[in-house]
Amino acid sequence: LVTGFDPFENEPINPSWEAVRTLDGQGIAGADIVARQLPTIFGESNKVLGKLLQTLQPDVVIAVGQAGGRAEMAIERVAINVDDARIPDNAGQQPIDVPVVADGPAAYFSTLPIKAMREALRGAGFPVEVSQTAGTYVCNHVFYGLMHALRRQRAVRAGFIHIPYSPAQASGHAGAASLPVETVTAALRLALKVALKTPL
């Protein structure tokens, strides 16, 4: 399962969805890829994700989100239990210092082979880093919700990858870094292959 988000903050597209949607129905390392869009809405995004996890029972889950201003793809290491929104979500909600899951642990770590993914991606020429923060907006909300939902399913690998603006978006943000959507899609294809083939 690979997910992206719908557009937010008056952007015409969300490159996370544009990049993952073309993977839908493809086969990678013997696995069937399913791509689905999540709403950029606190609460609702994790409800949609939870139903997908129940229905699909995936072996690997990578959620993907836009991080405008970042210059590289960022494989996230840790999700924290806080919603703290700089801007309202697509439903007008703007939580401040609210837990994602009441009484949940402070954080969860990605269960993806993040270092192996980084090395493979760098070796193939993709700009990528391991990031220590997924922020506190809907991306982190989904990352935390994903790991919480899978906390007892040790065999399922899951995590989150942030991507920069697309070039079309960056043209409206002076000086902002960008990556072509096609480049991100190719990088995600390799990341999925590594996640599927690296031993637990």
C-alpha cells in the first residue's frame, strides 16, 4: 500500500498523490502495488487509512506527503504523538498541541529499512536523506496513526516519506527546491523494492 494526499493550502496539486498514483496496479519484487489518496484532514485521514489496512492487509505500507521547502526526499525515522497545525487542514481544523492518540506512546519509529533505502536511492542518483522529524501537521498525524494501527503486526513494514514541491509548484514559491514527479515515482518504486526485499 502506497498513499498520497490531496492538495492543500491552495496548491493546485499535491505531488505526493501525483507520484504514487501511477504505481497503482504495478508489480514490484513480486508484490502488487495499491495506491490510494488520503484527505489532508486530521482524524479523517487516519479513518480512511485504517479501513485500507483492514481491507488490504498489506505487507508494506509507505505513506508519502509533500514538504514544500525541503530540497531532498526525506525518509522519516520517527512519528510523534502531537497534532500542532501551522495552518488549517482541508476541513478548517487547526489543532494546537493535541495528541494524535490519547494515552498513546510519545513516538513510534518507522519499521522500514530506512538506511538500506537511503543507500539504494543515493546509489541510483536520487537526492534523499533520513529525516528526524515529520513535523506536526497531517503528514505526521498519518505516520503516527499508521504505526499505532500496526503496533502489534511486527511482520508489516511501514513508514513515511516526504517529498519536495513539484517544479510547477516551485515556480510559485521563489527559490523553493523541487523534484519532478516522475523522478519521485521512480525513487518510490526503488524504495518499495528495497523494503520488500530487505530481510526483517
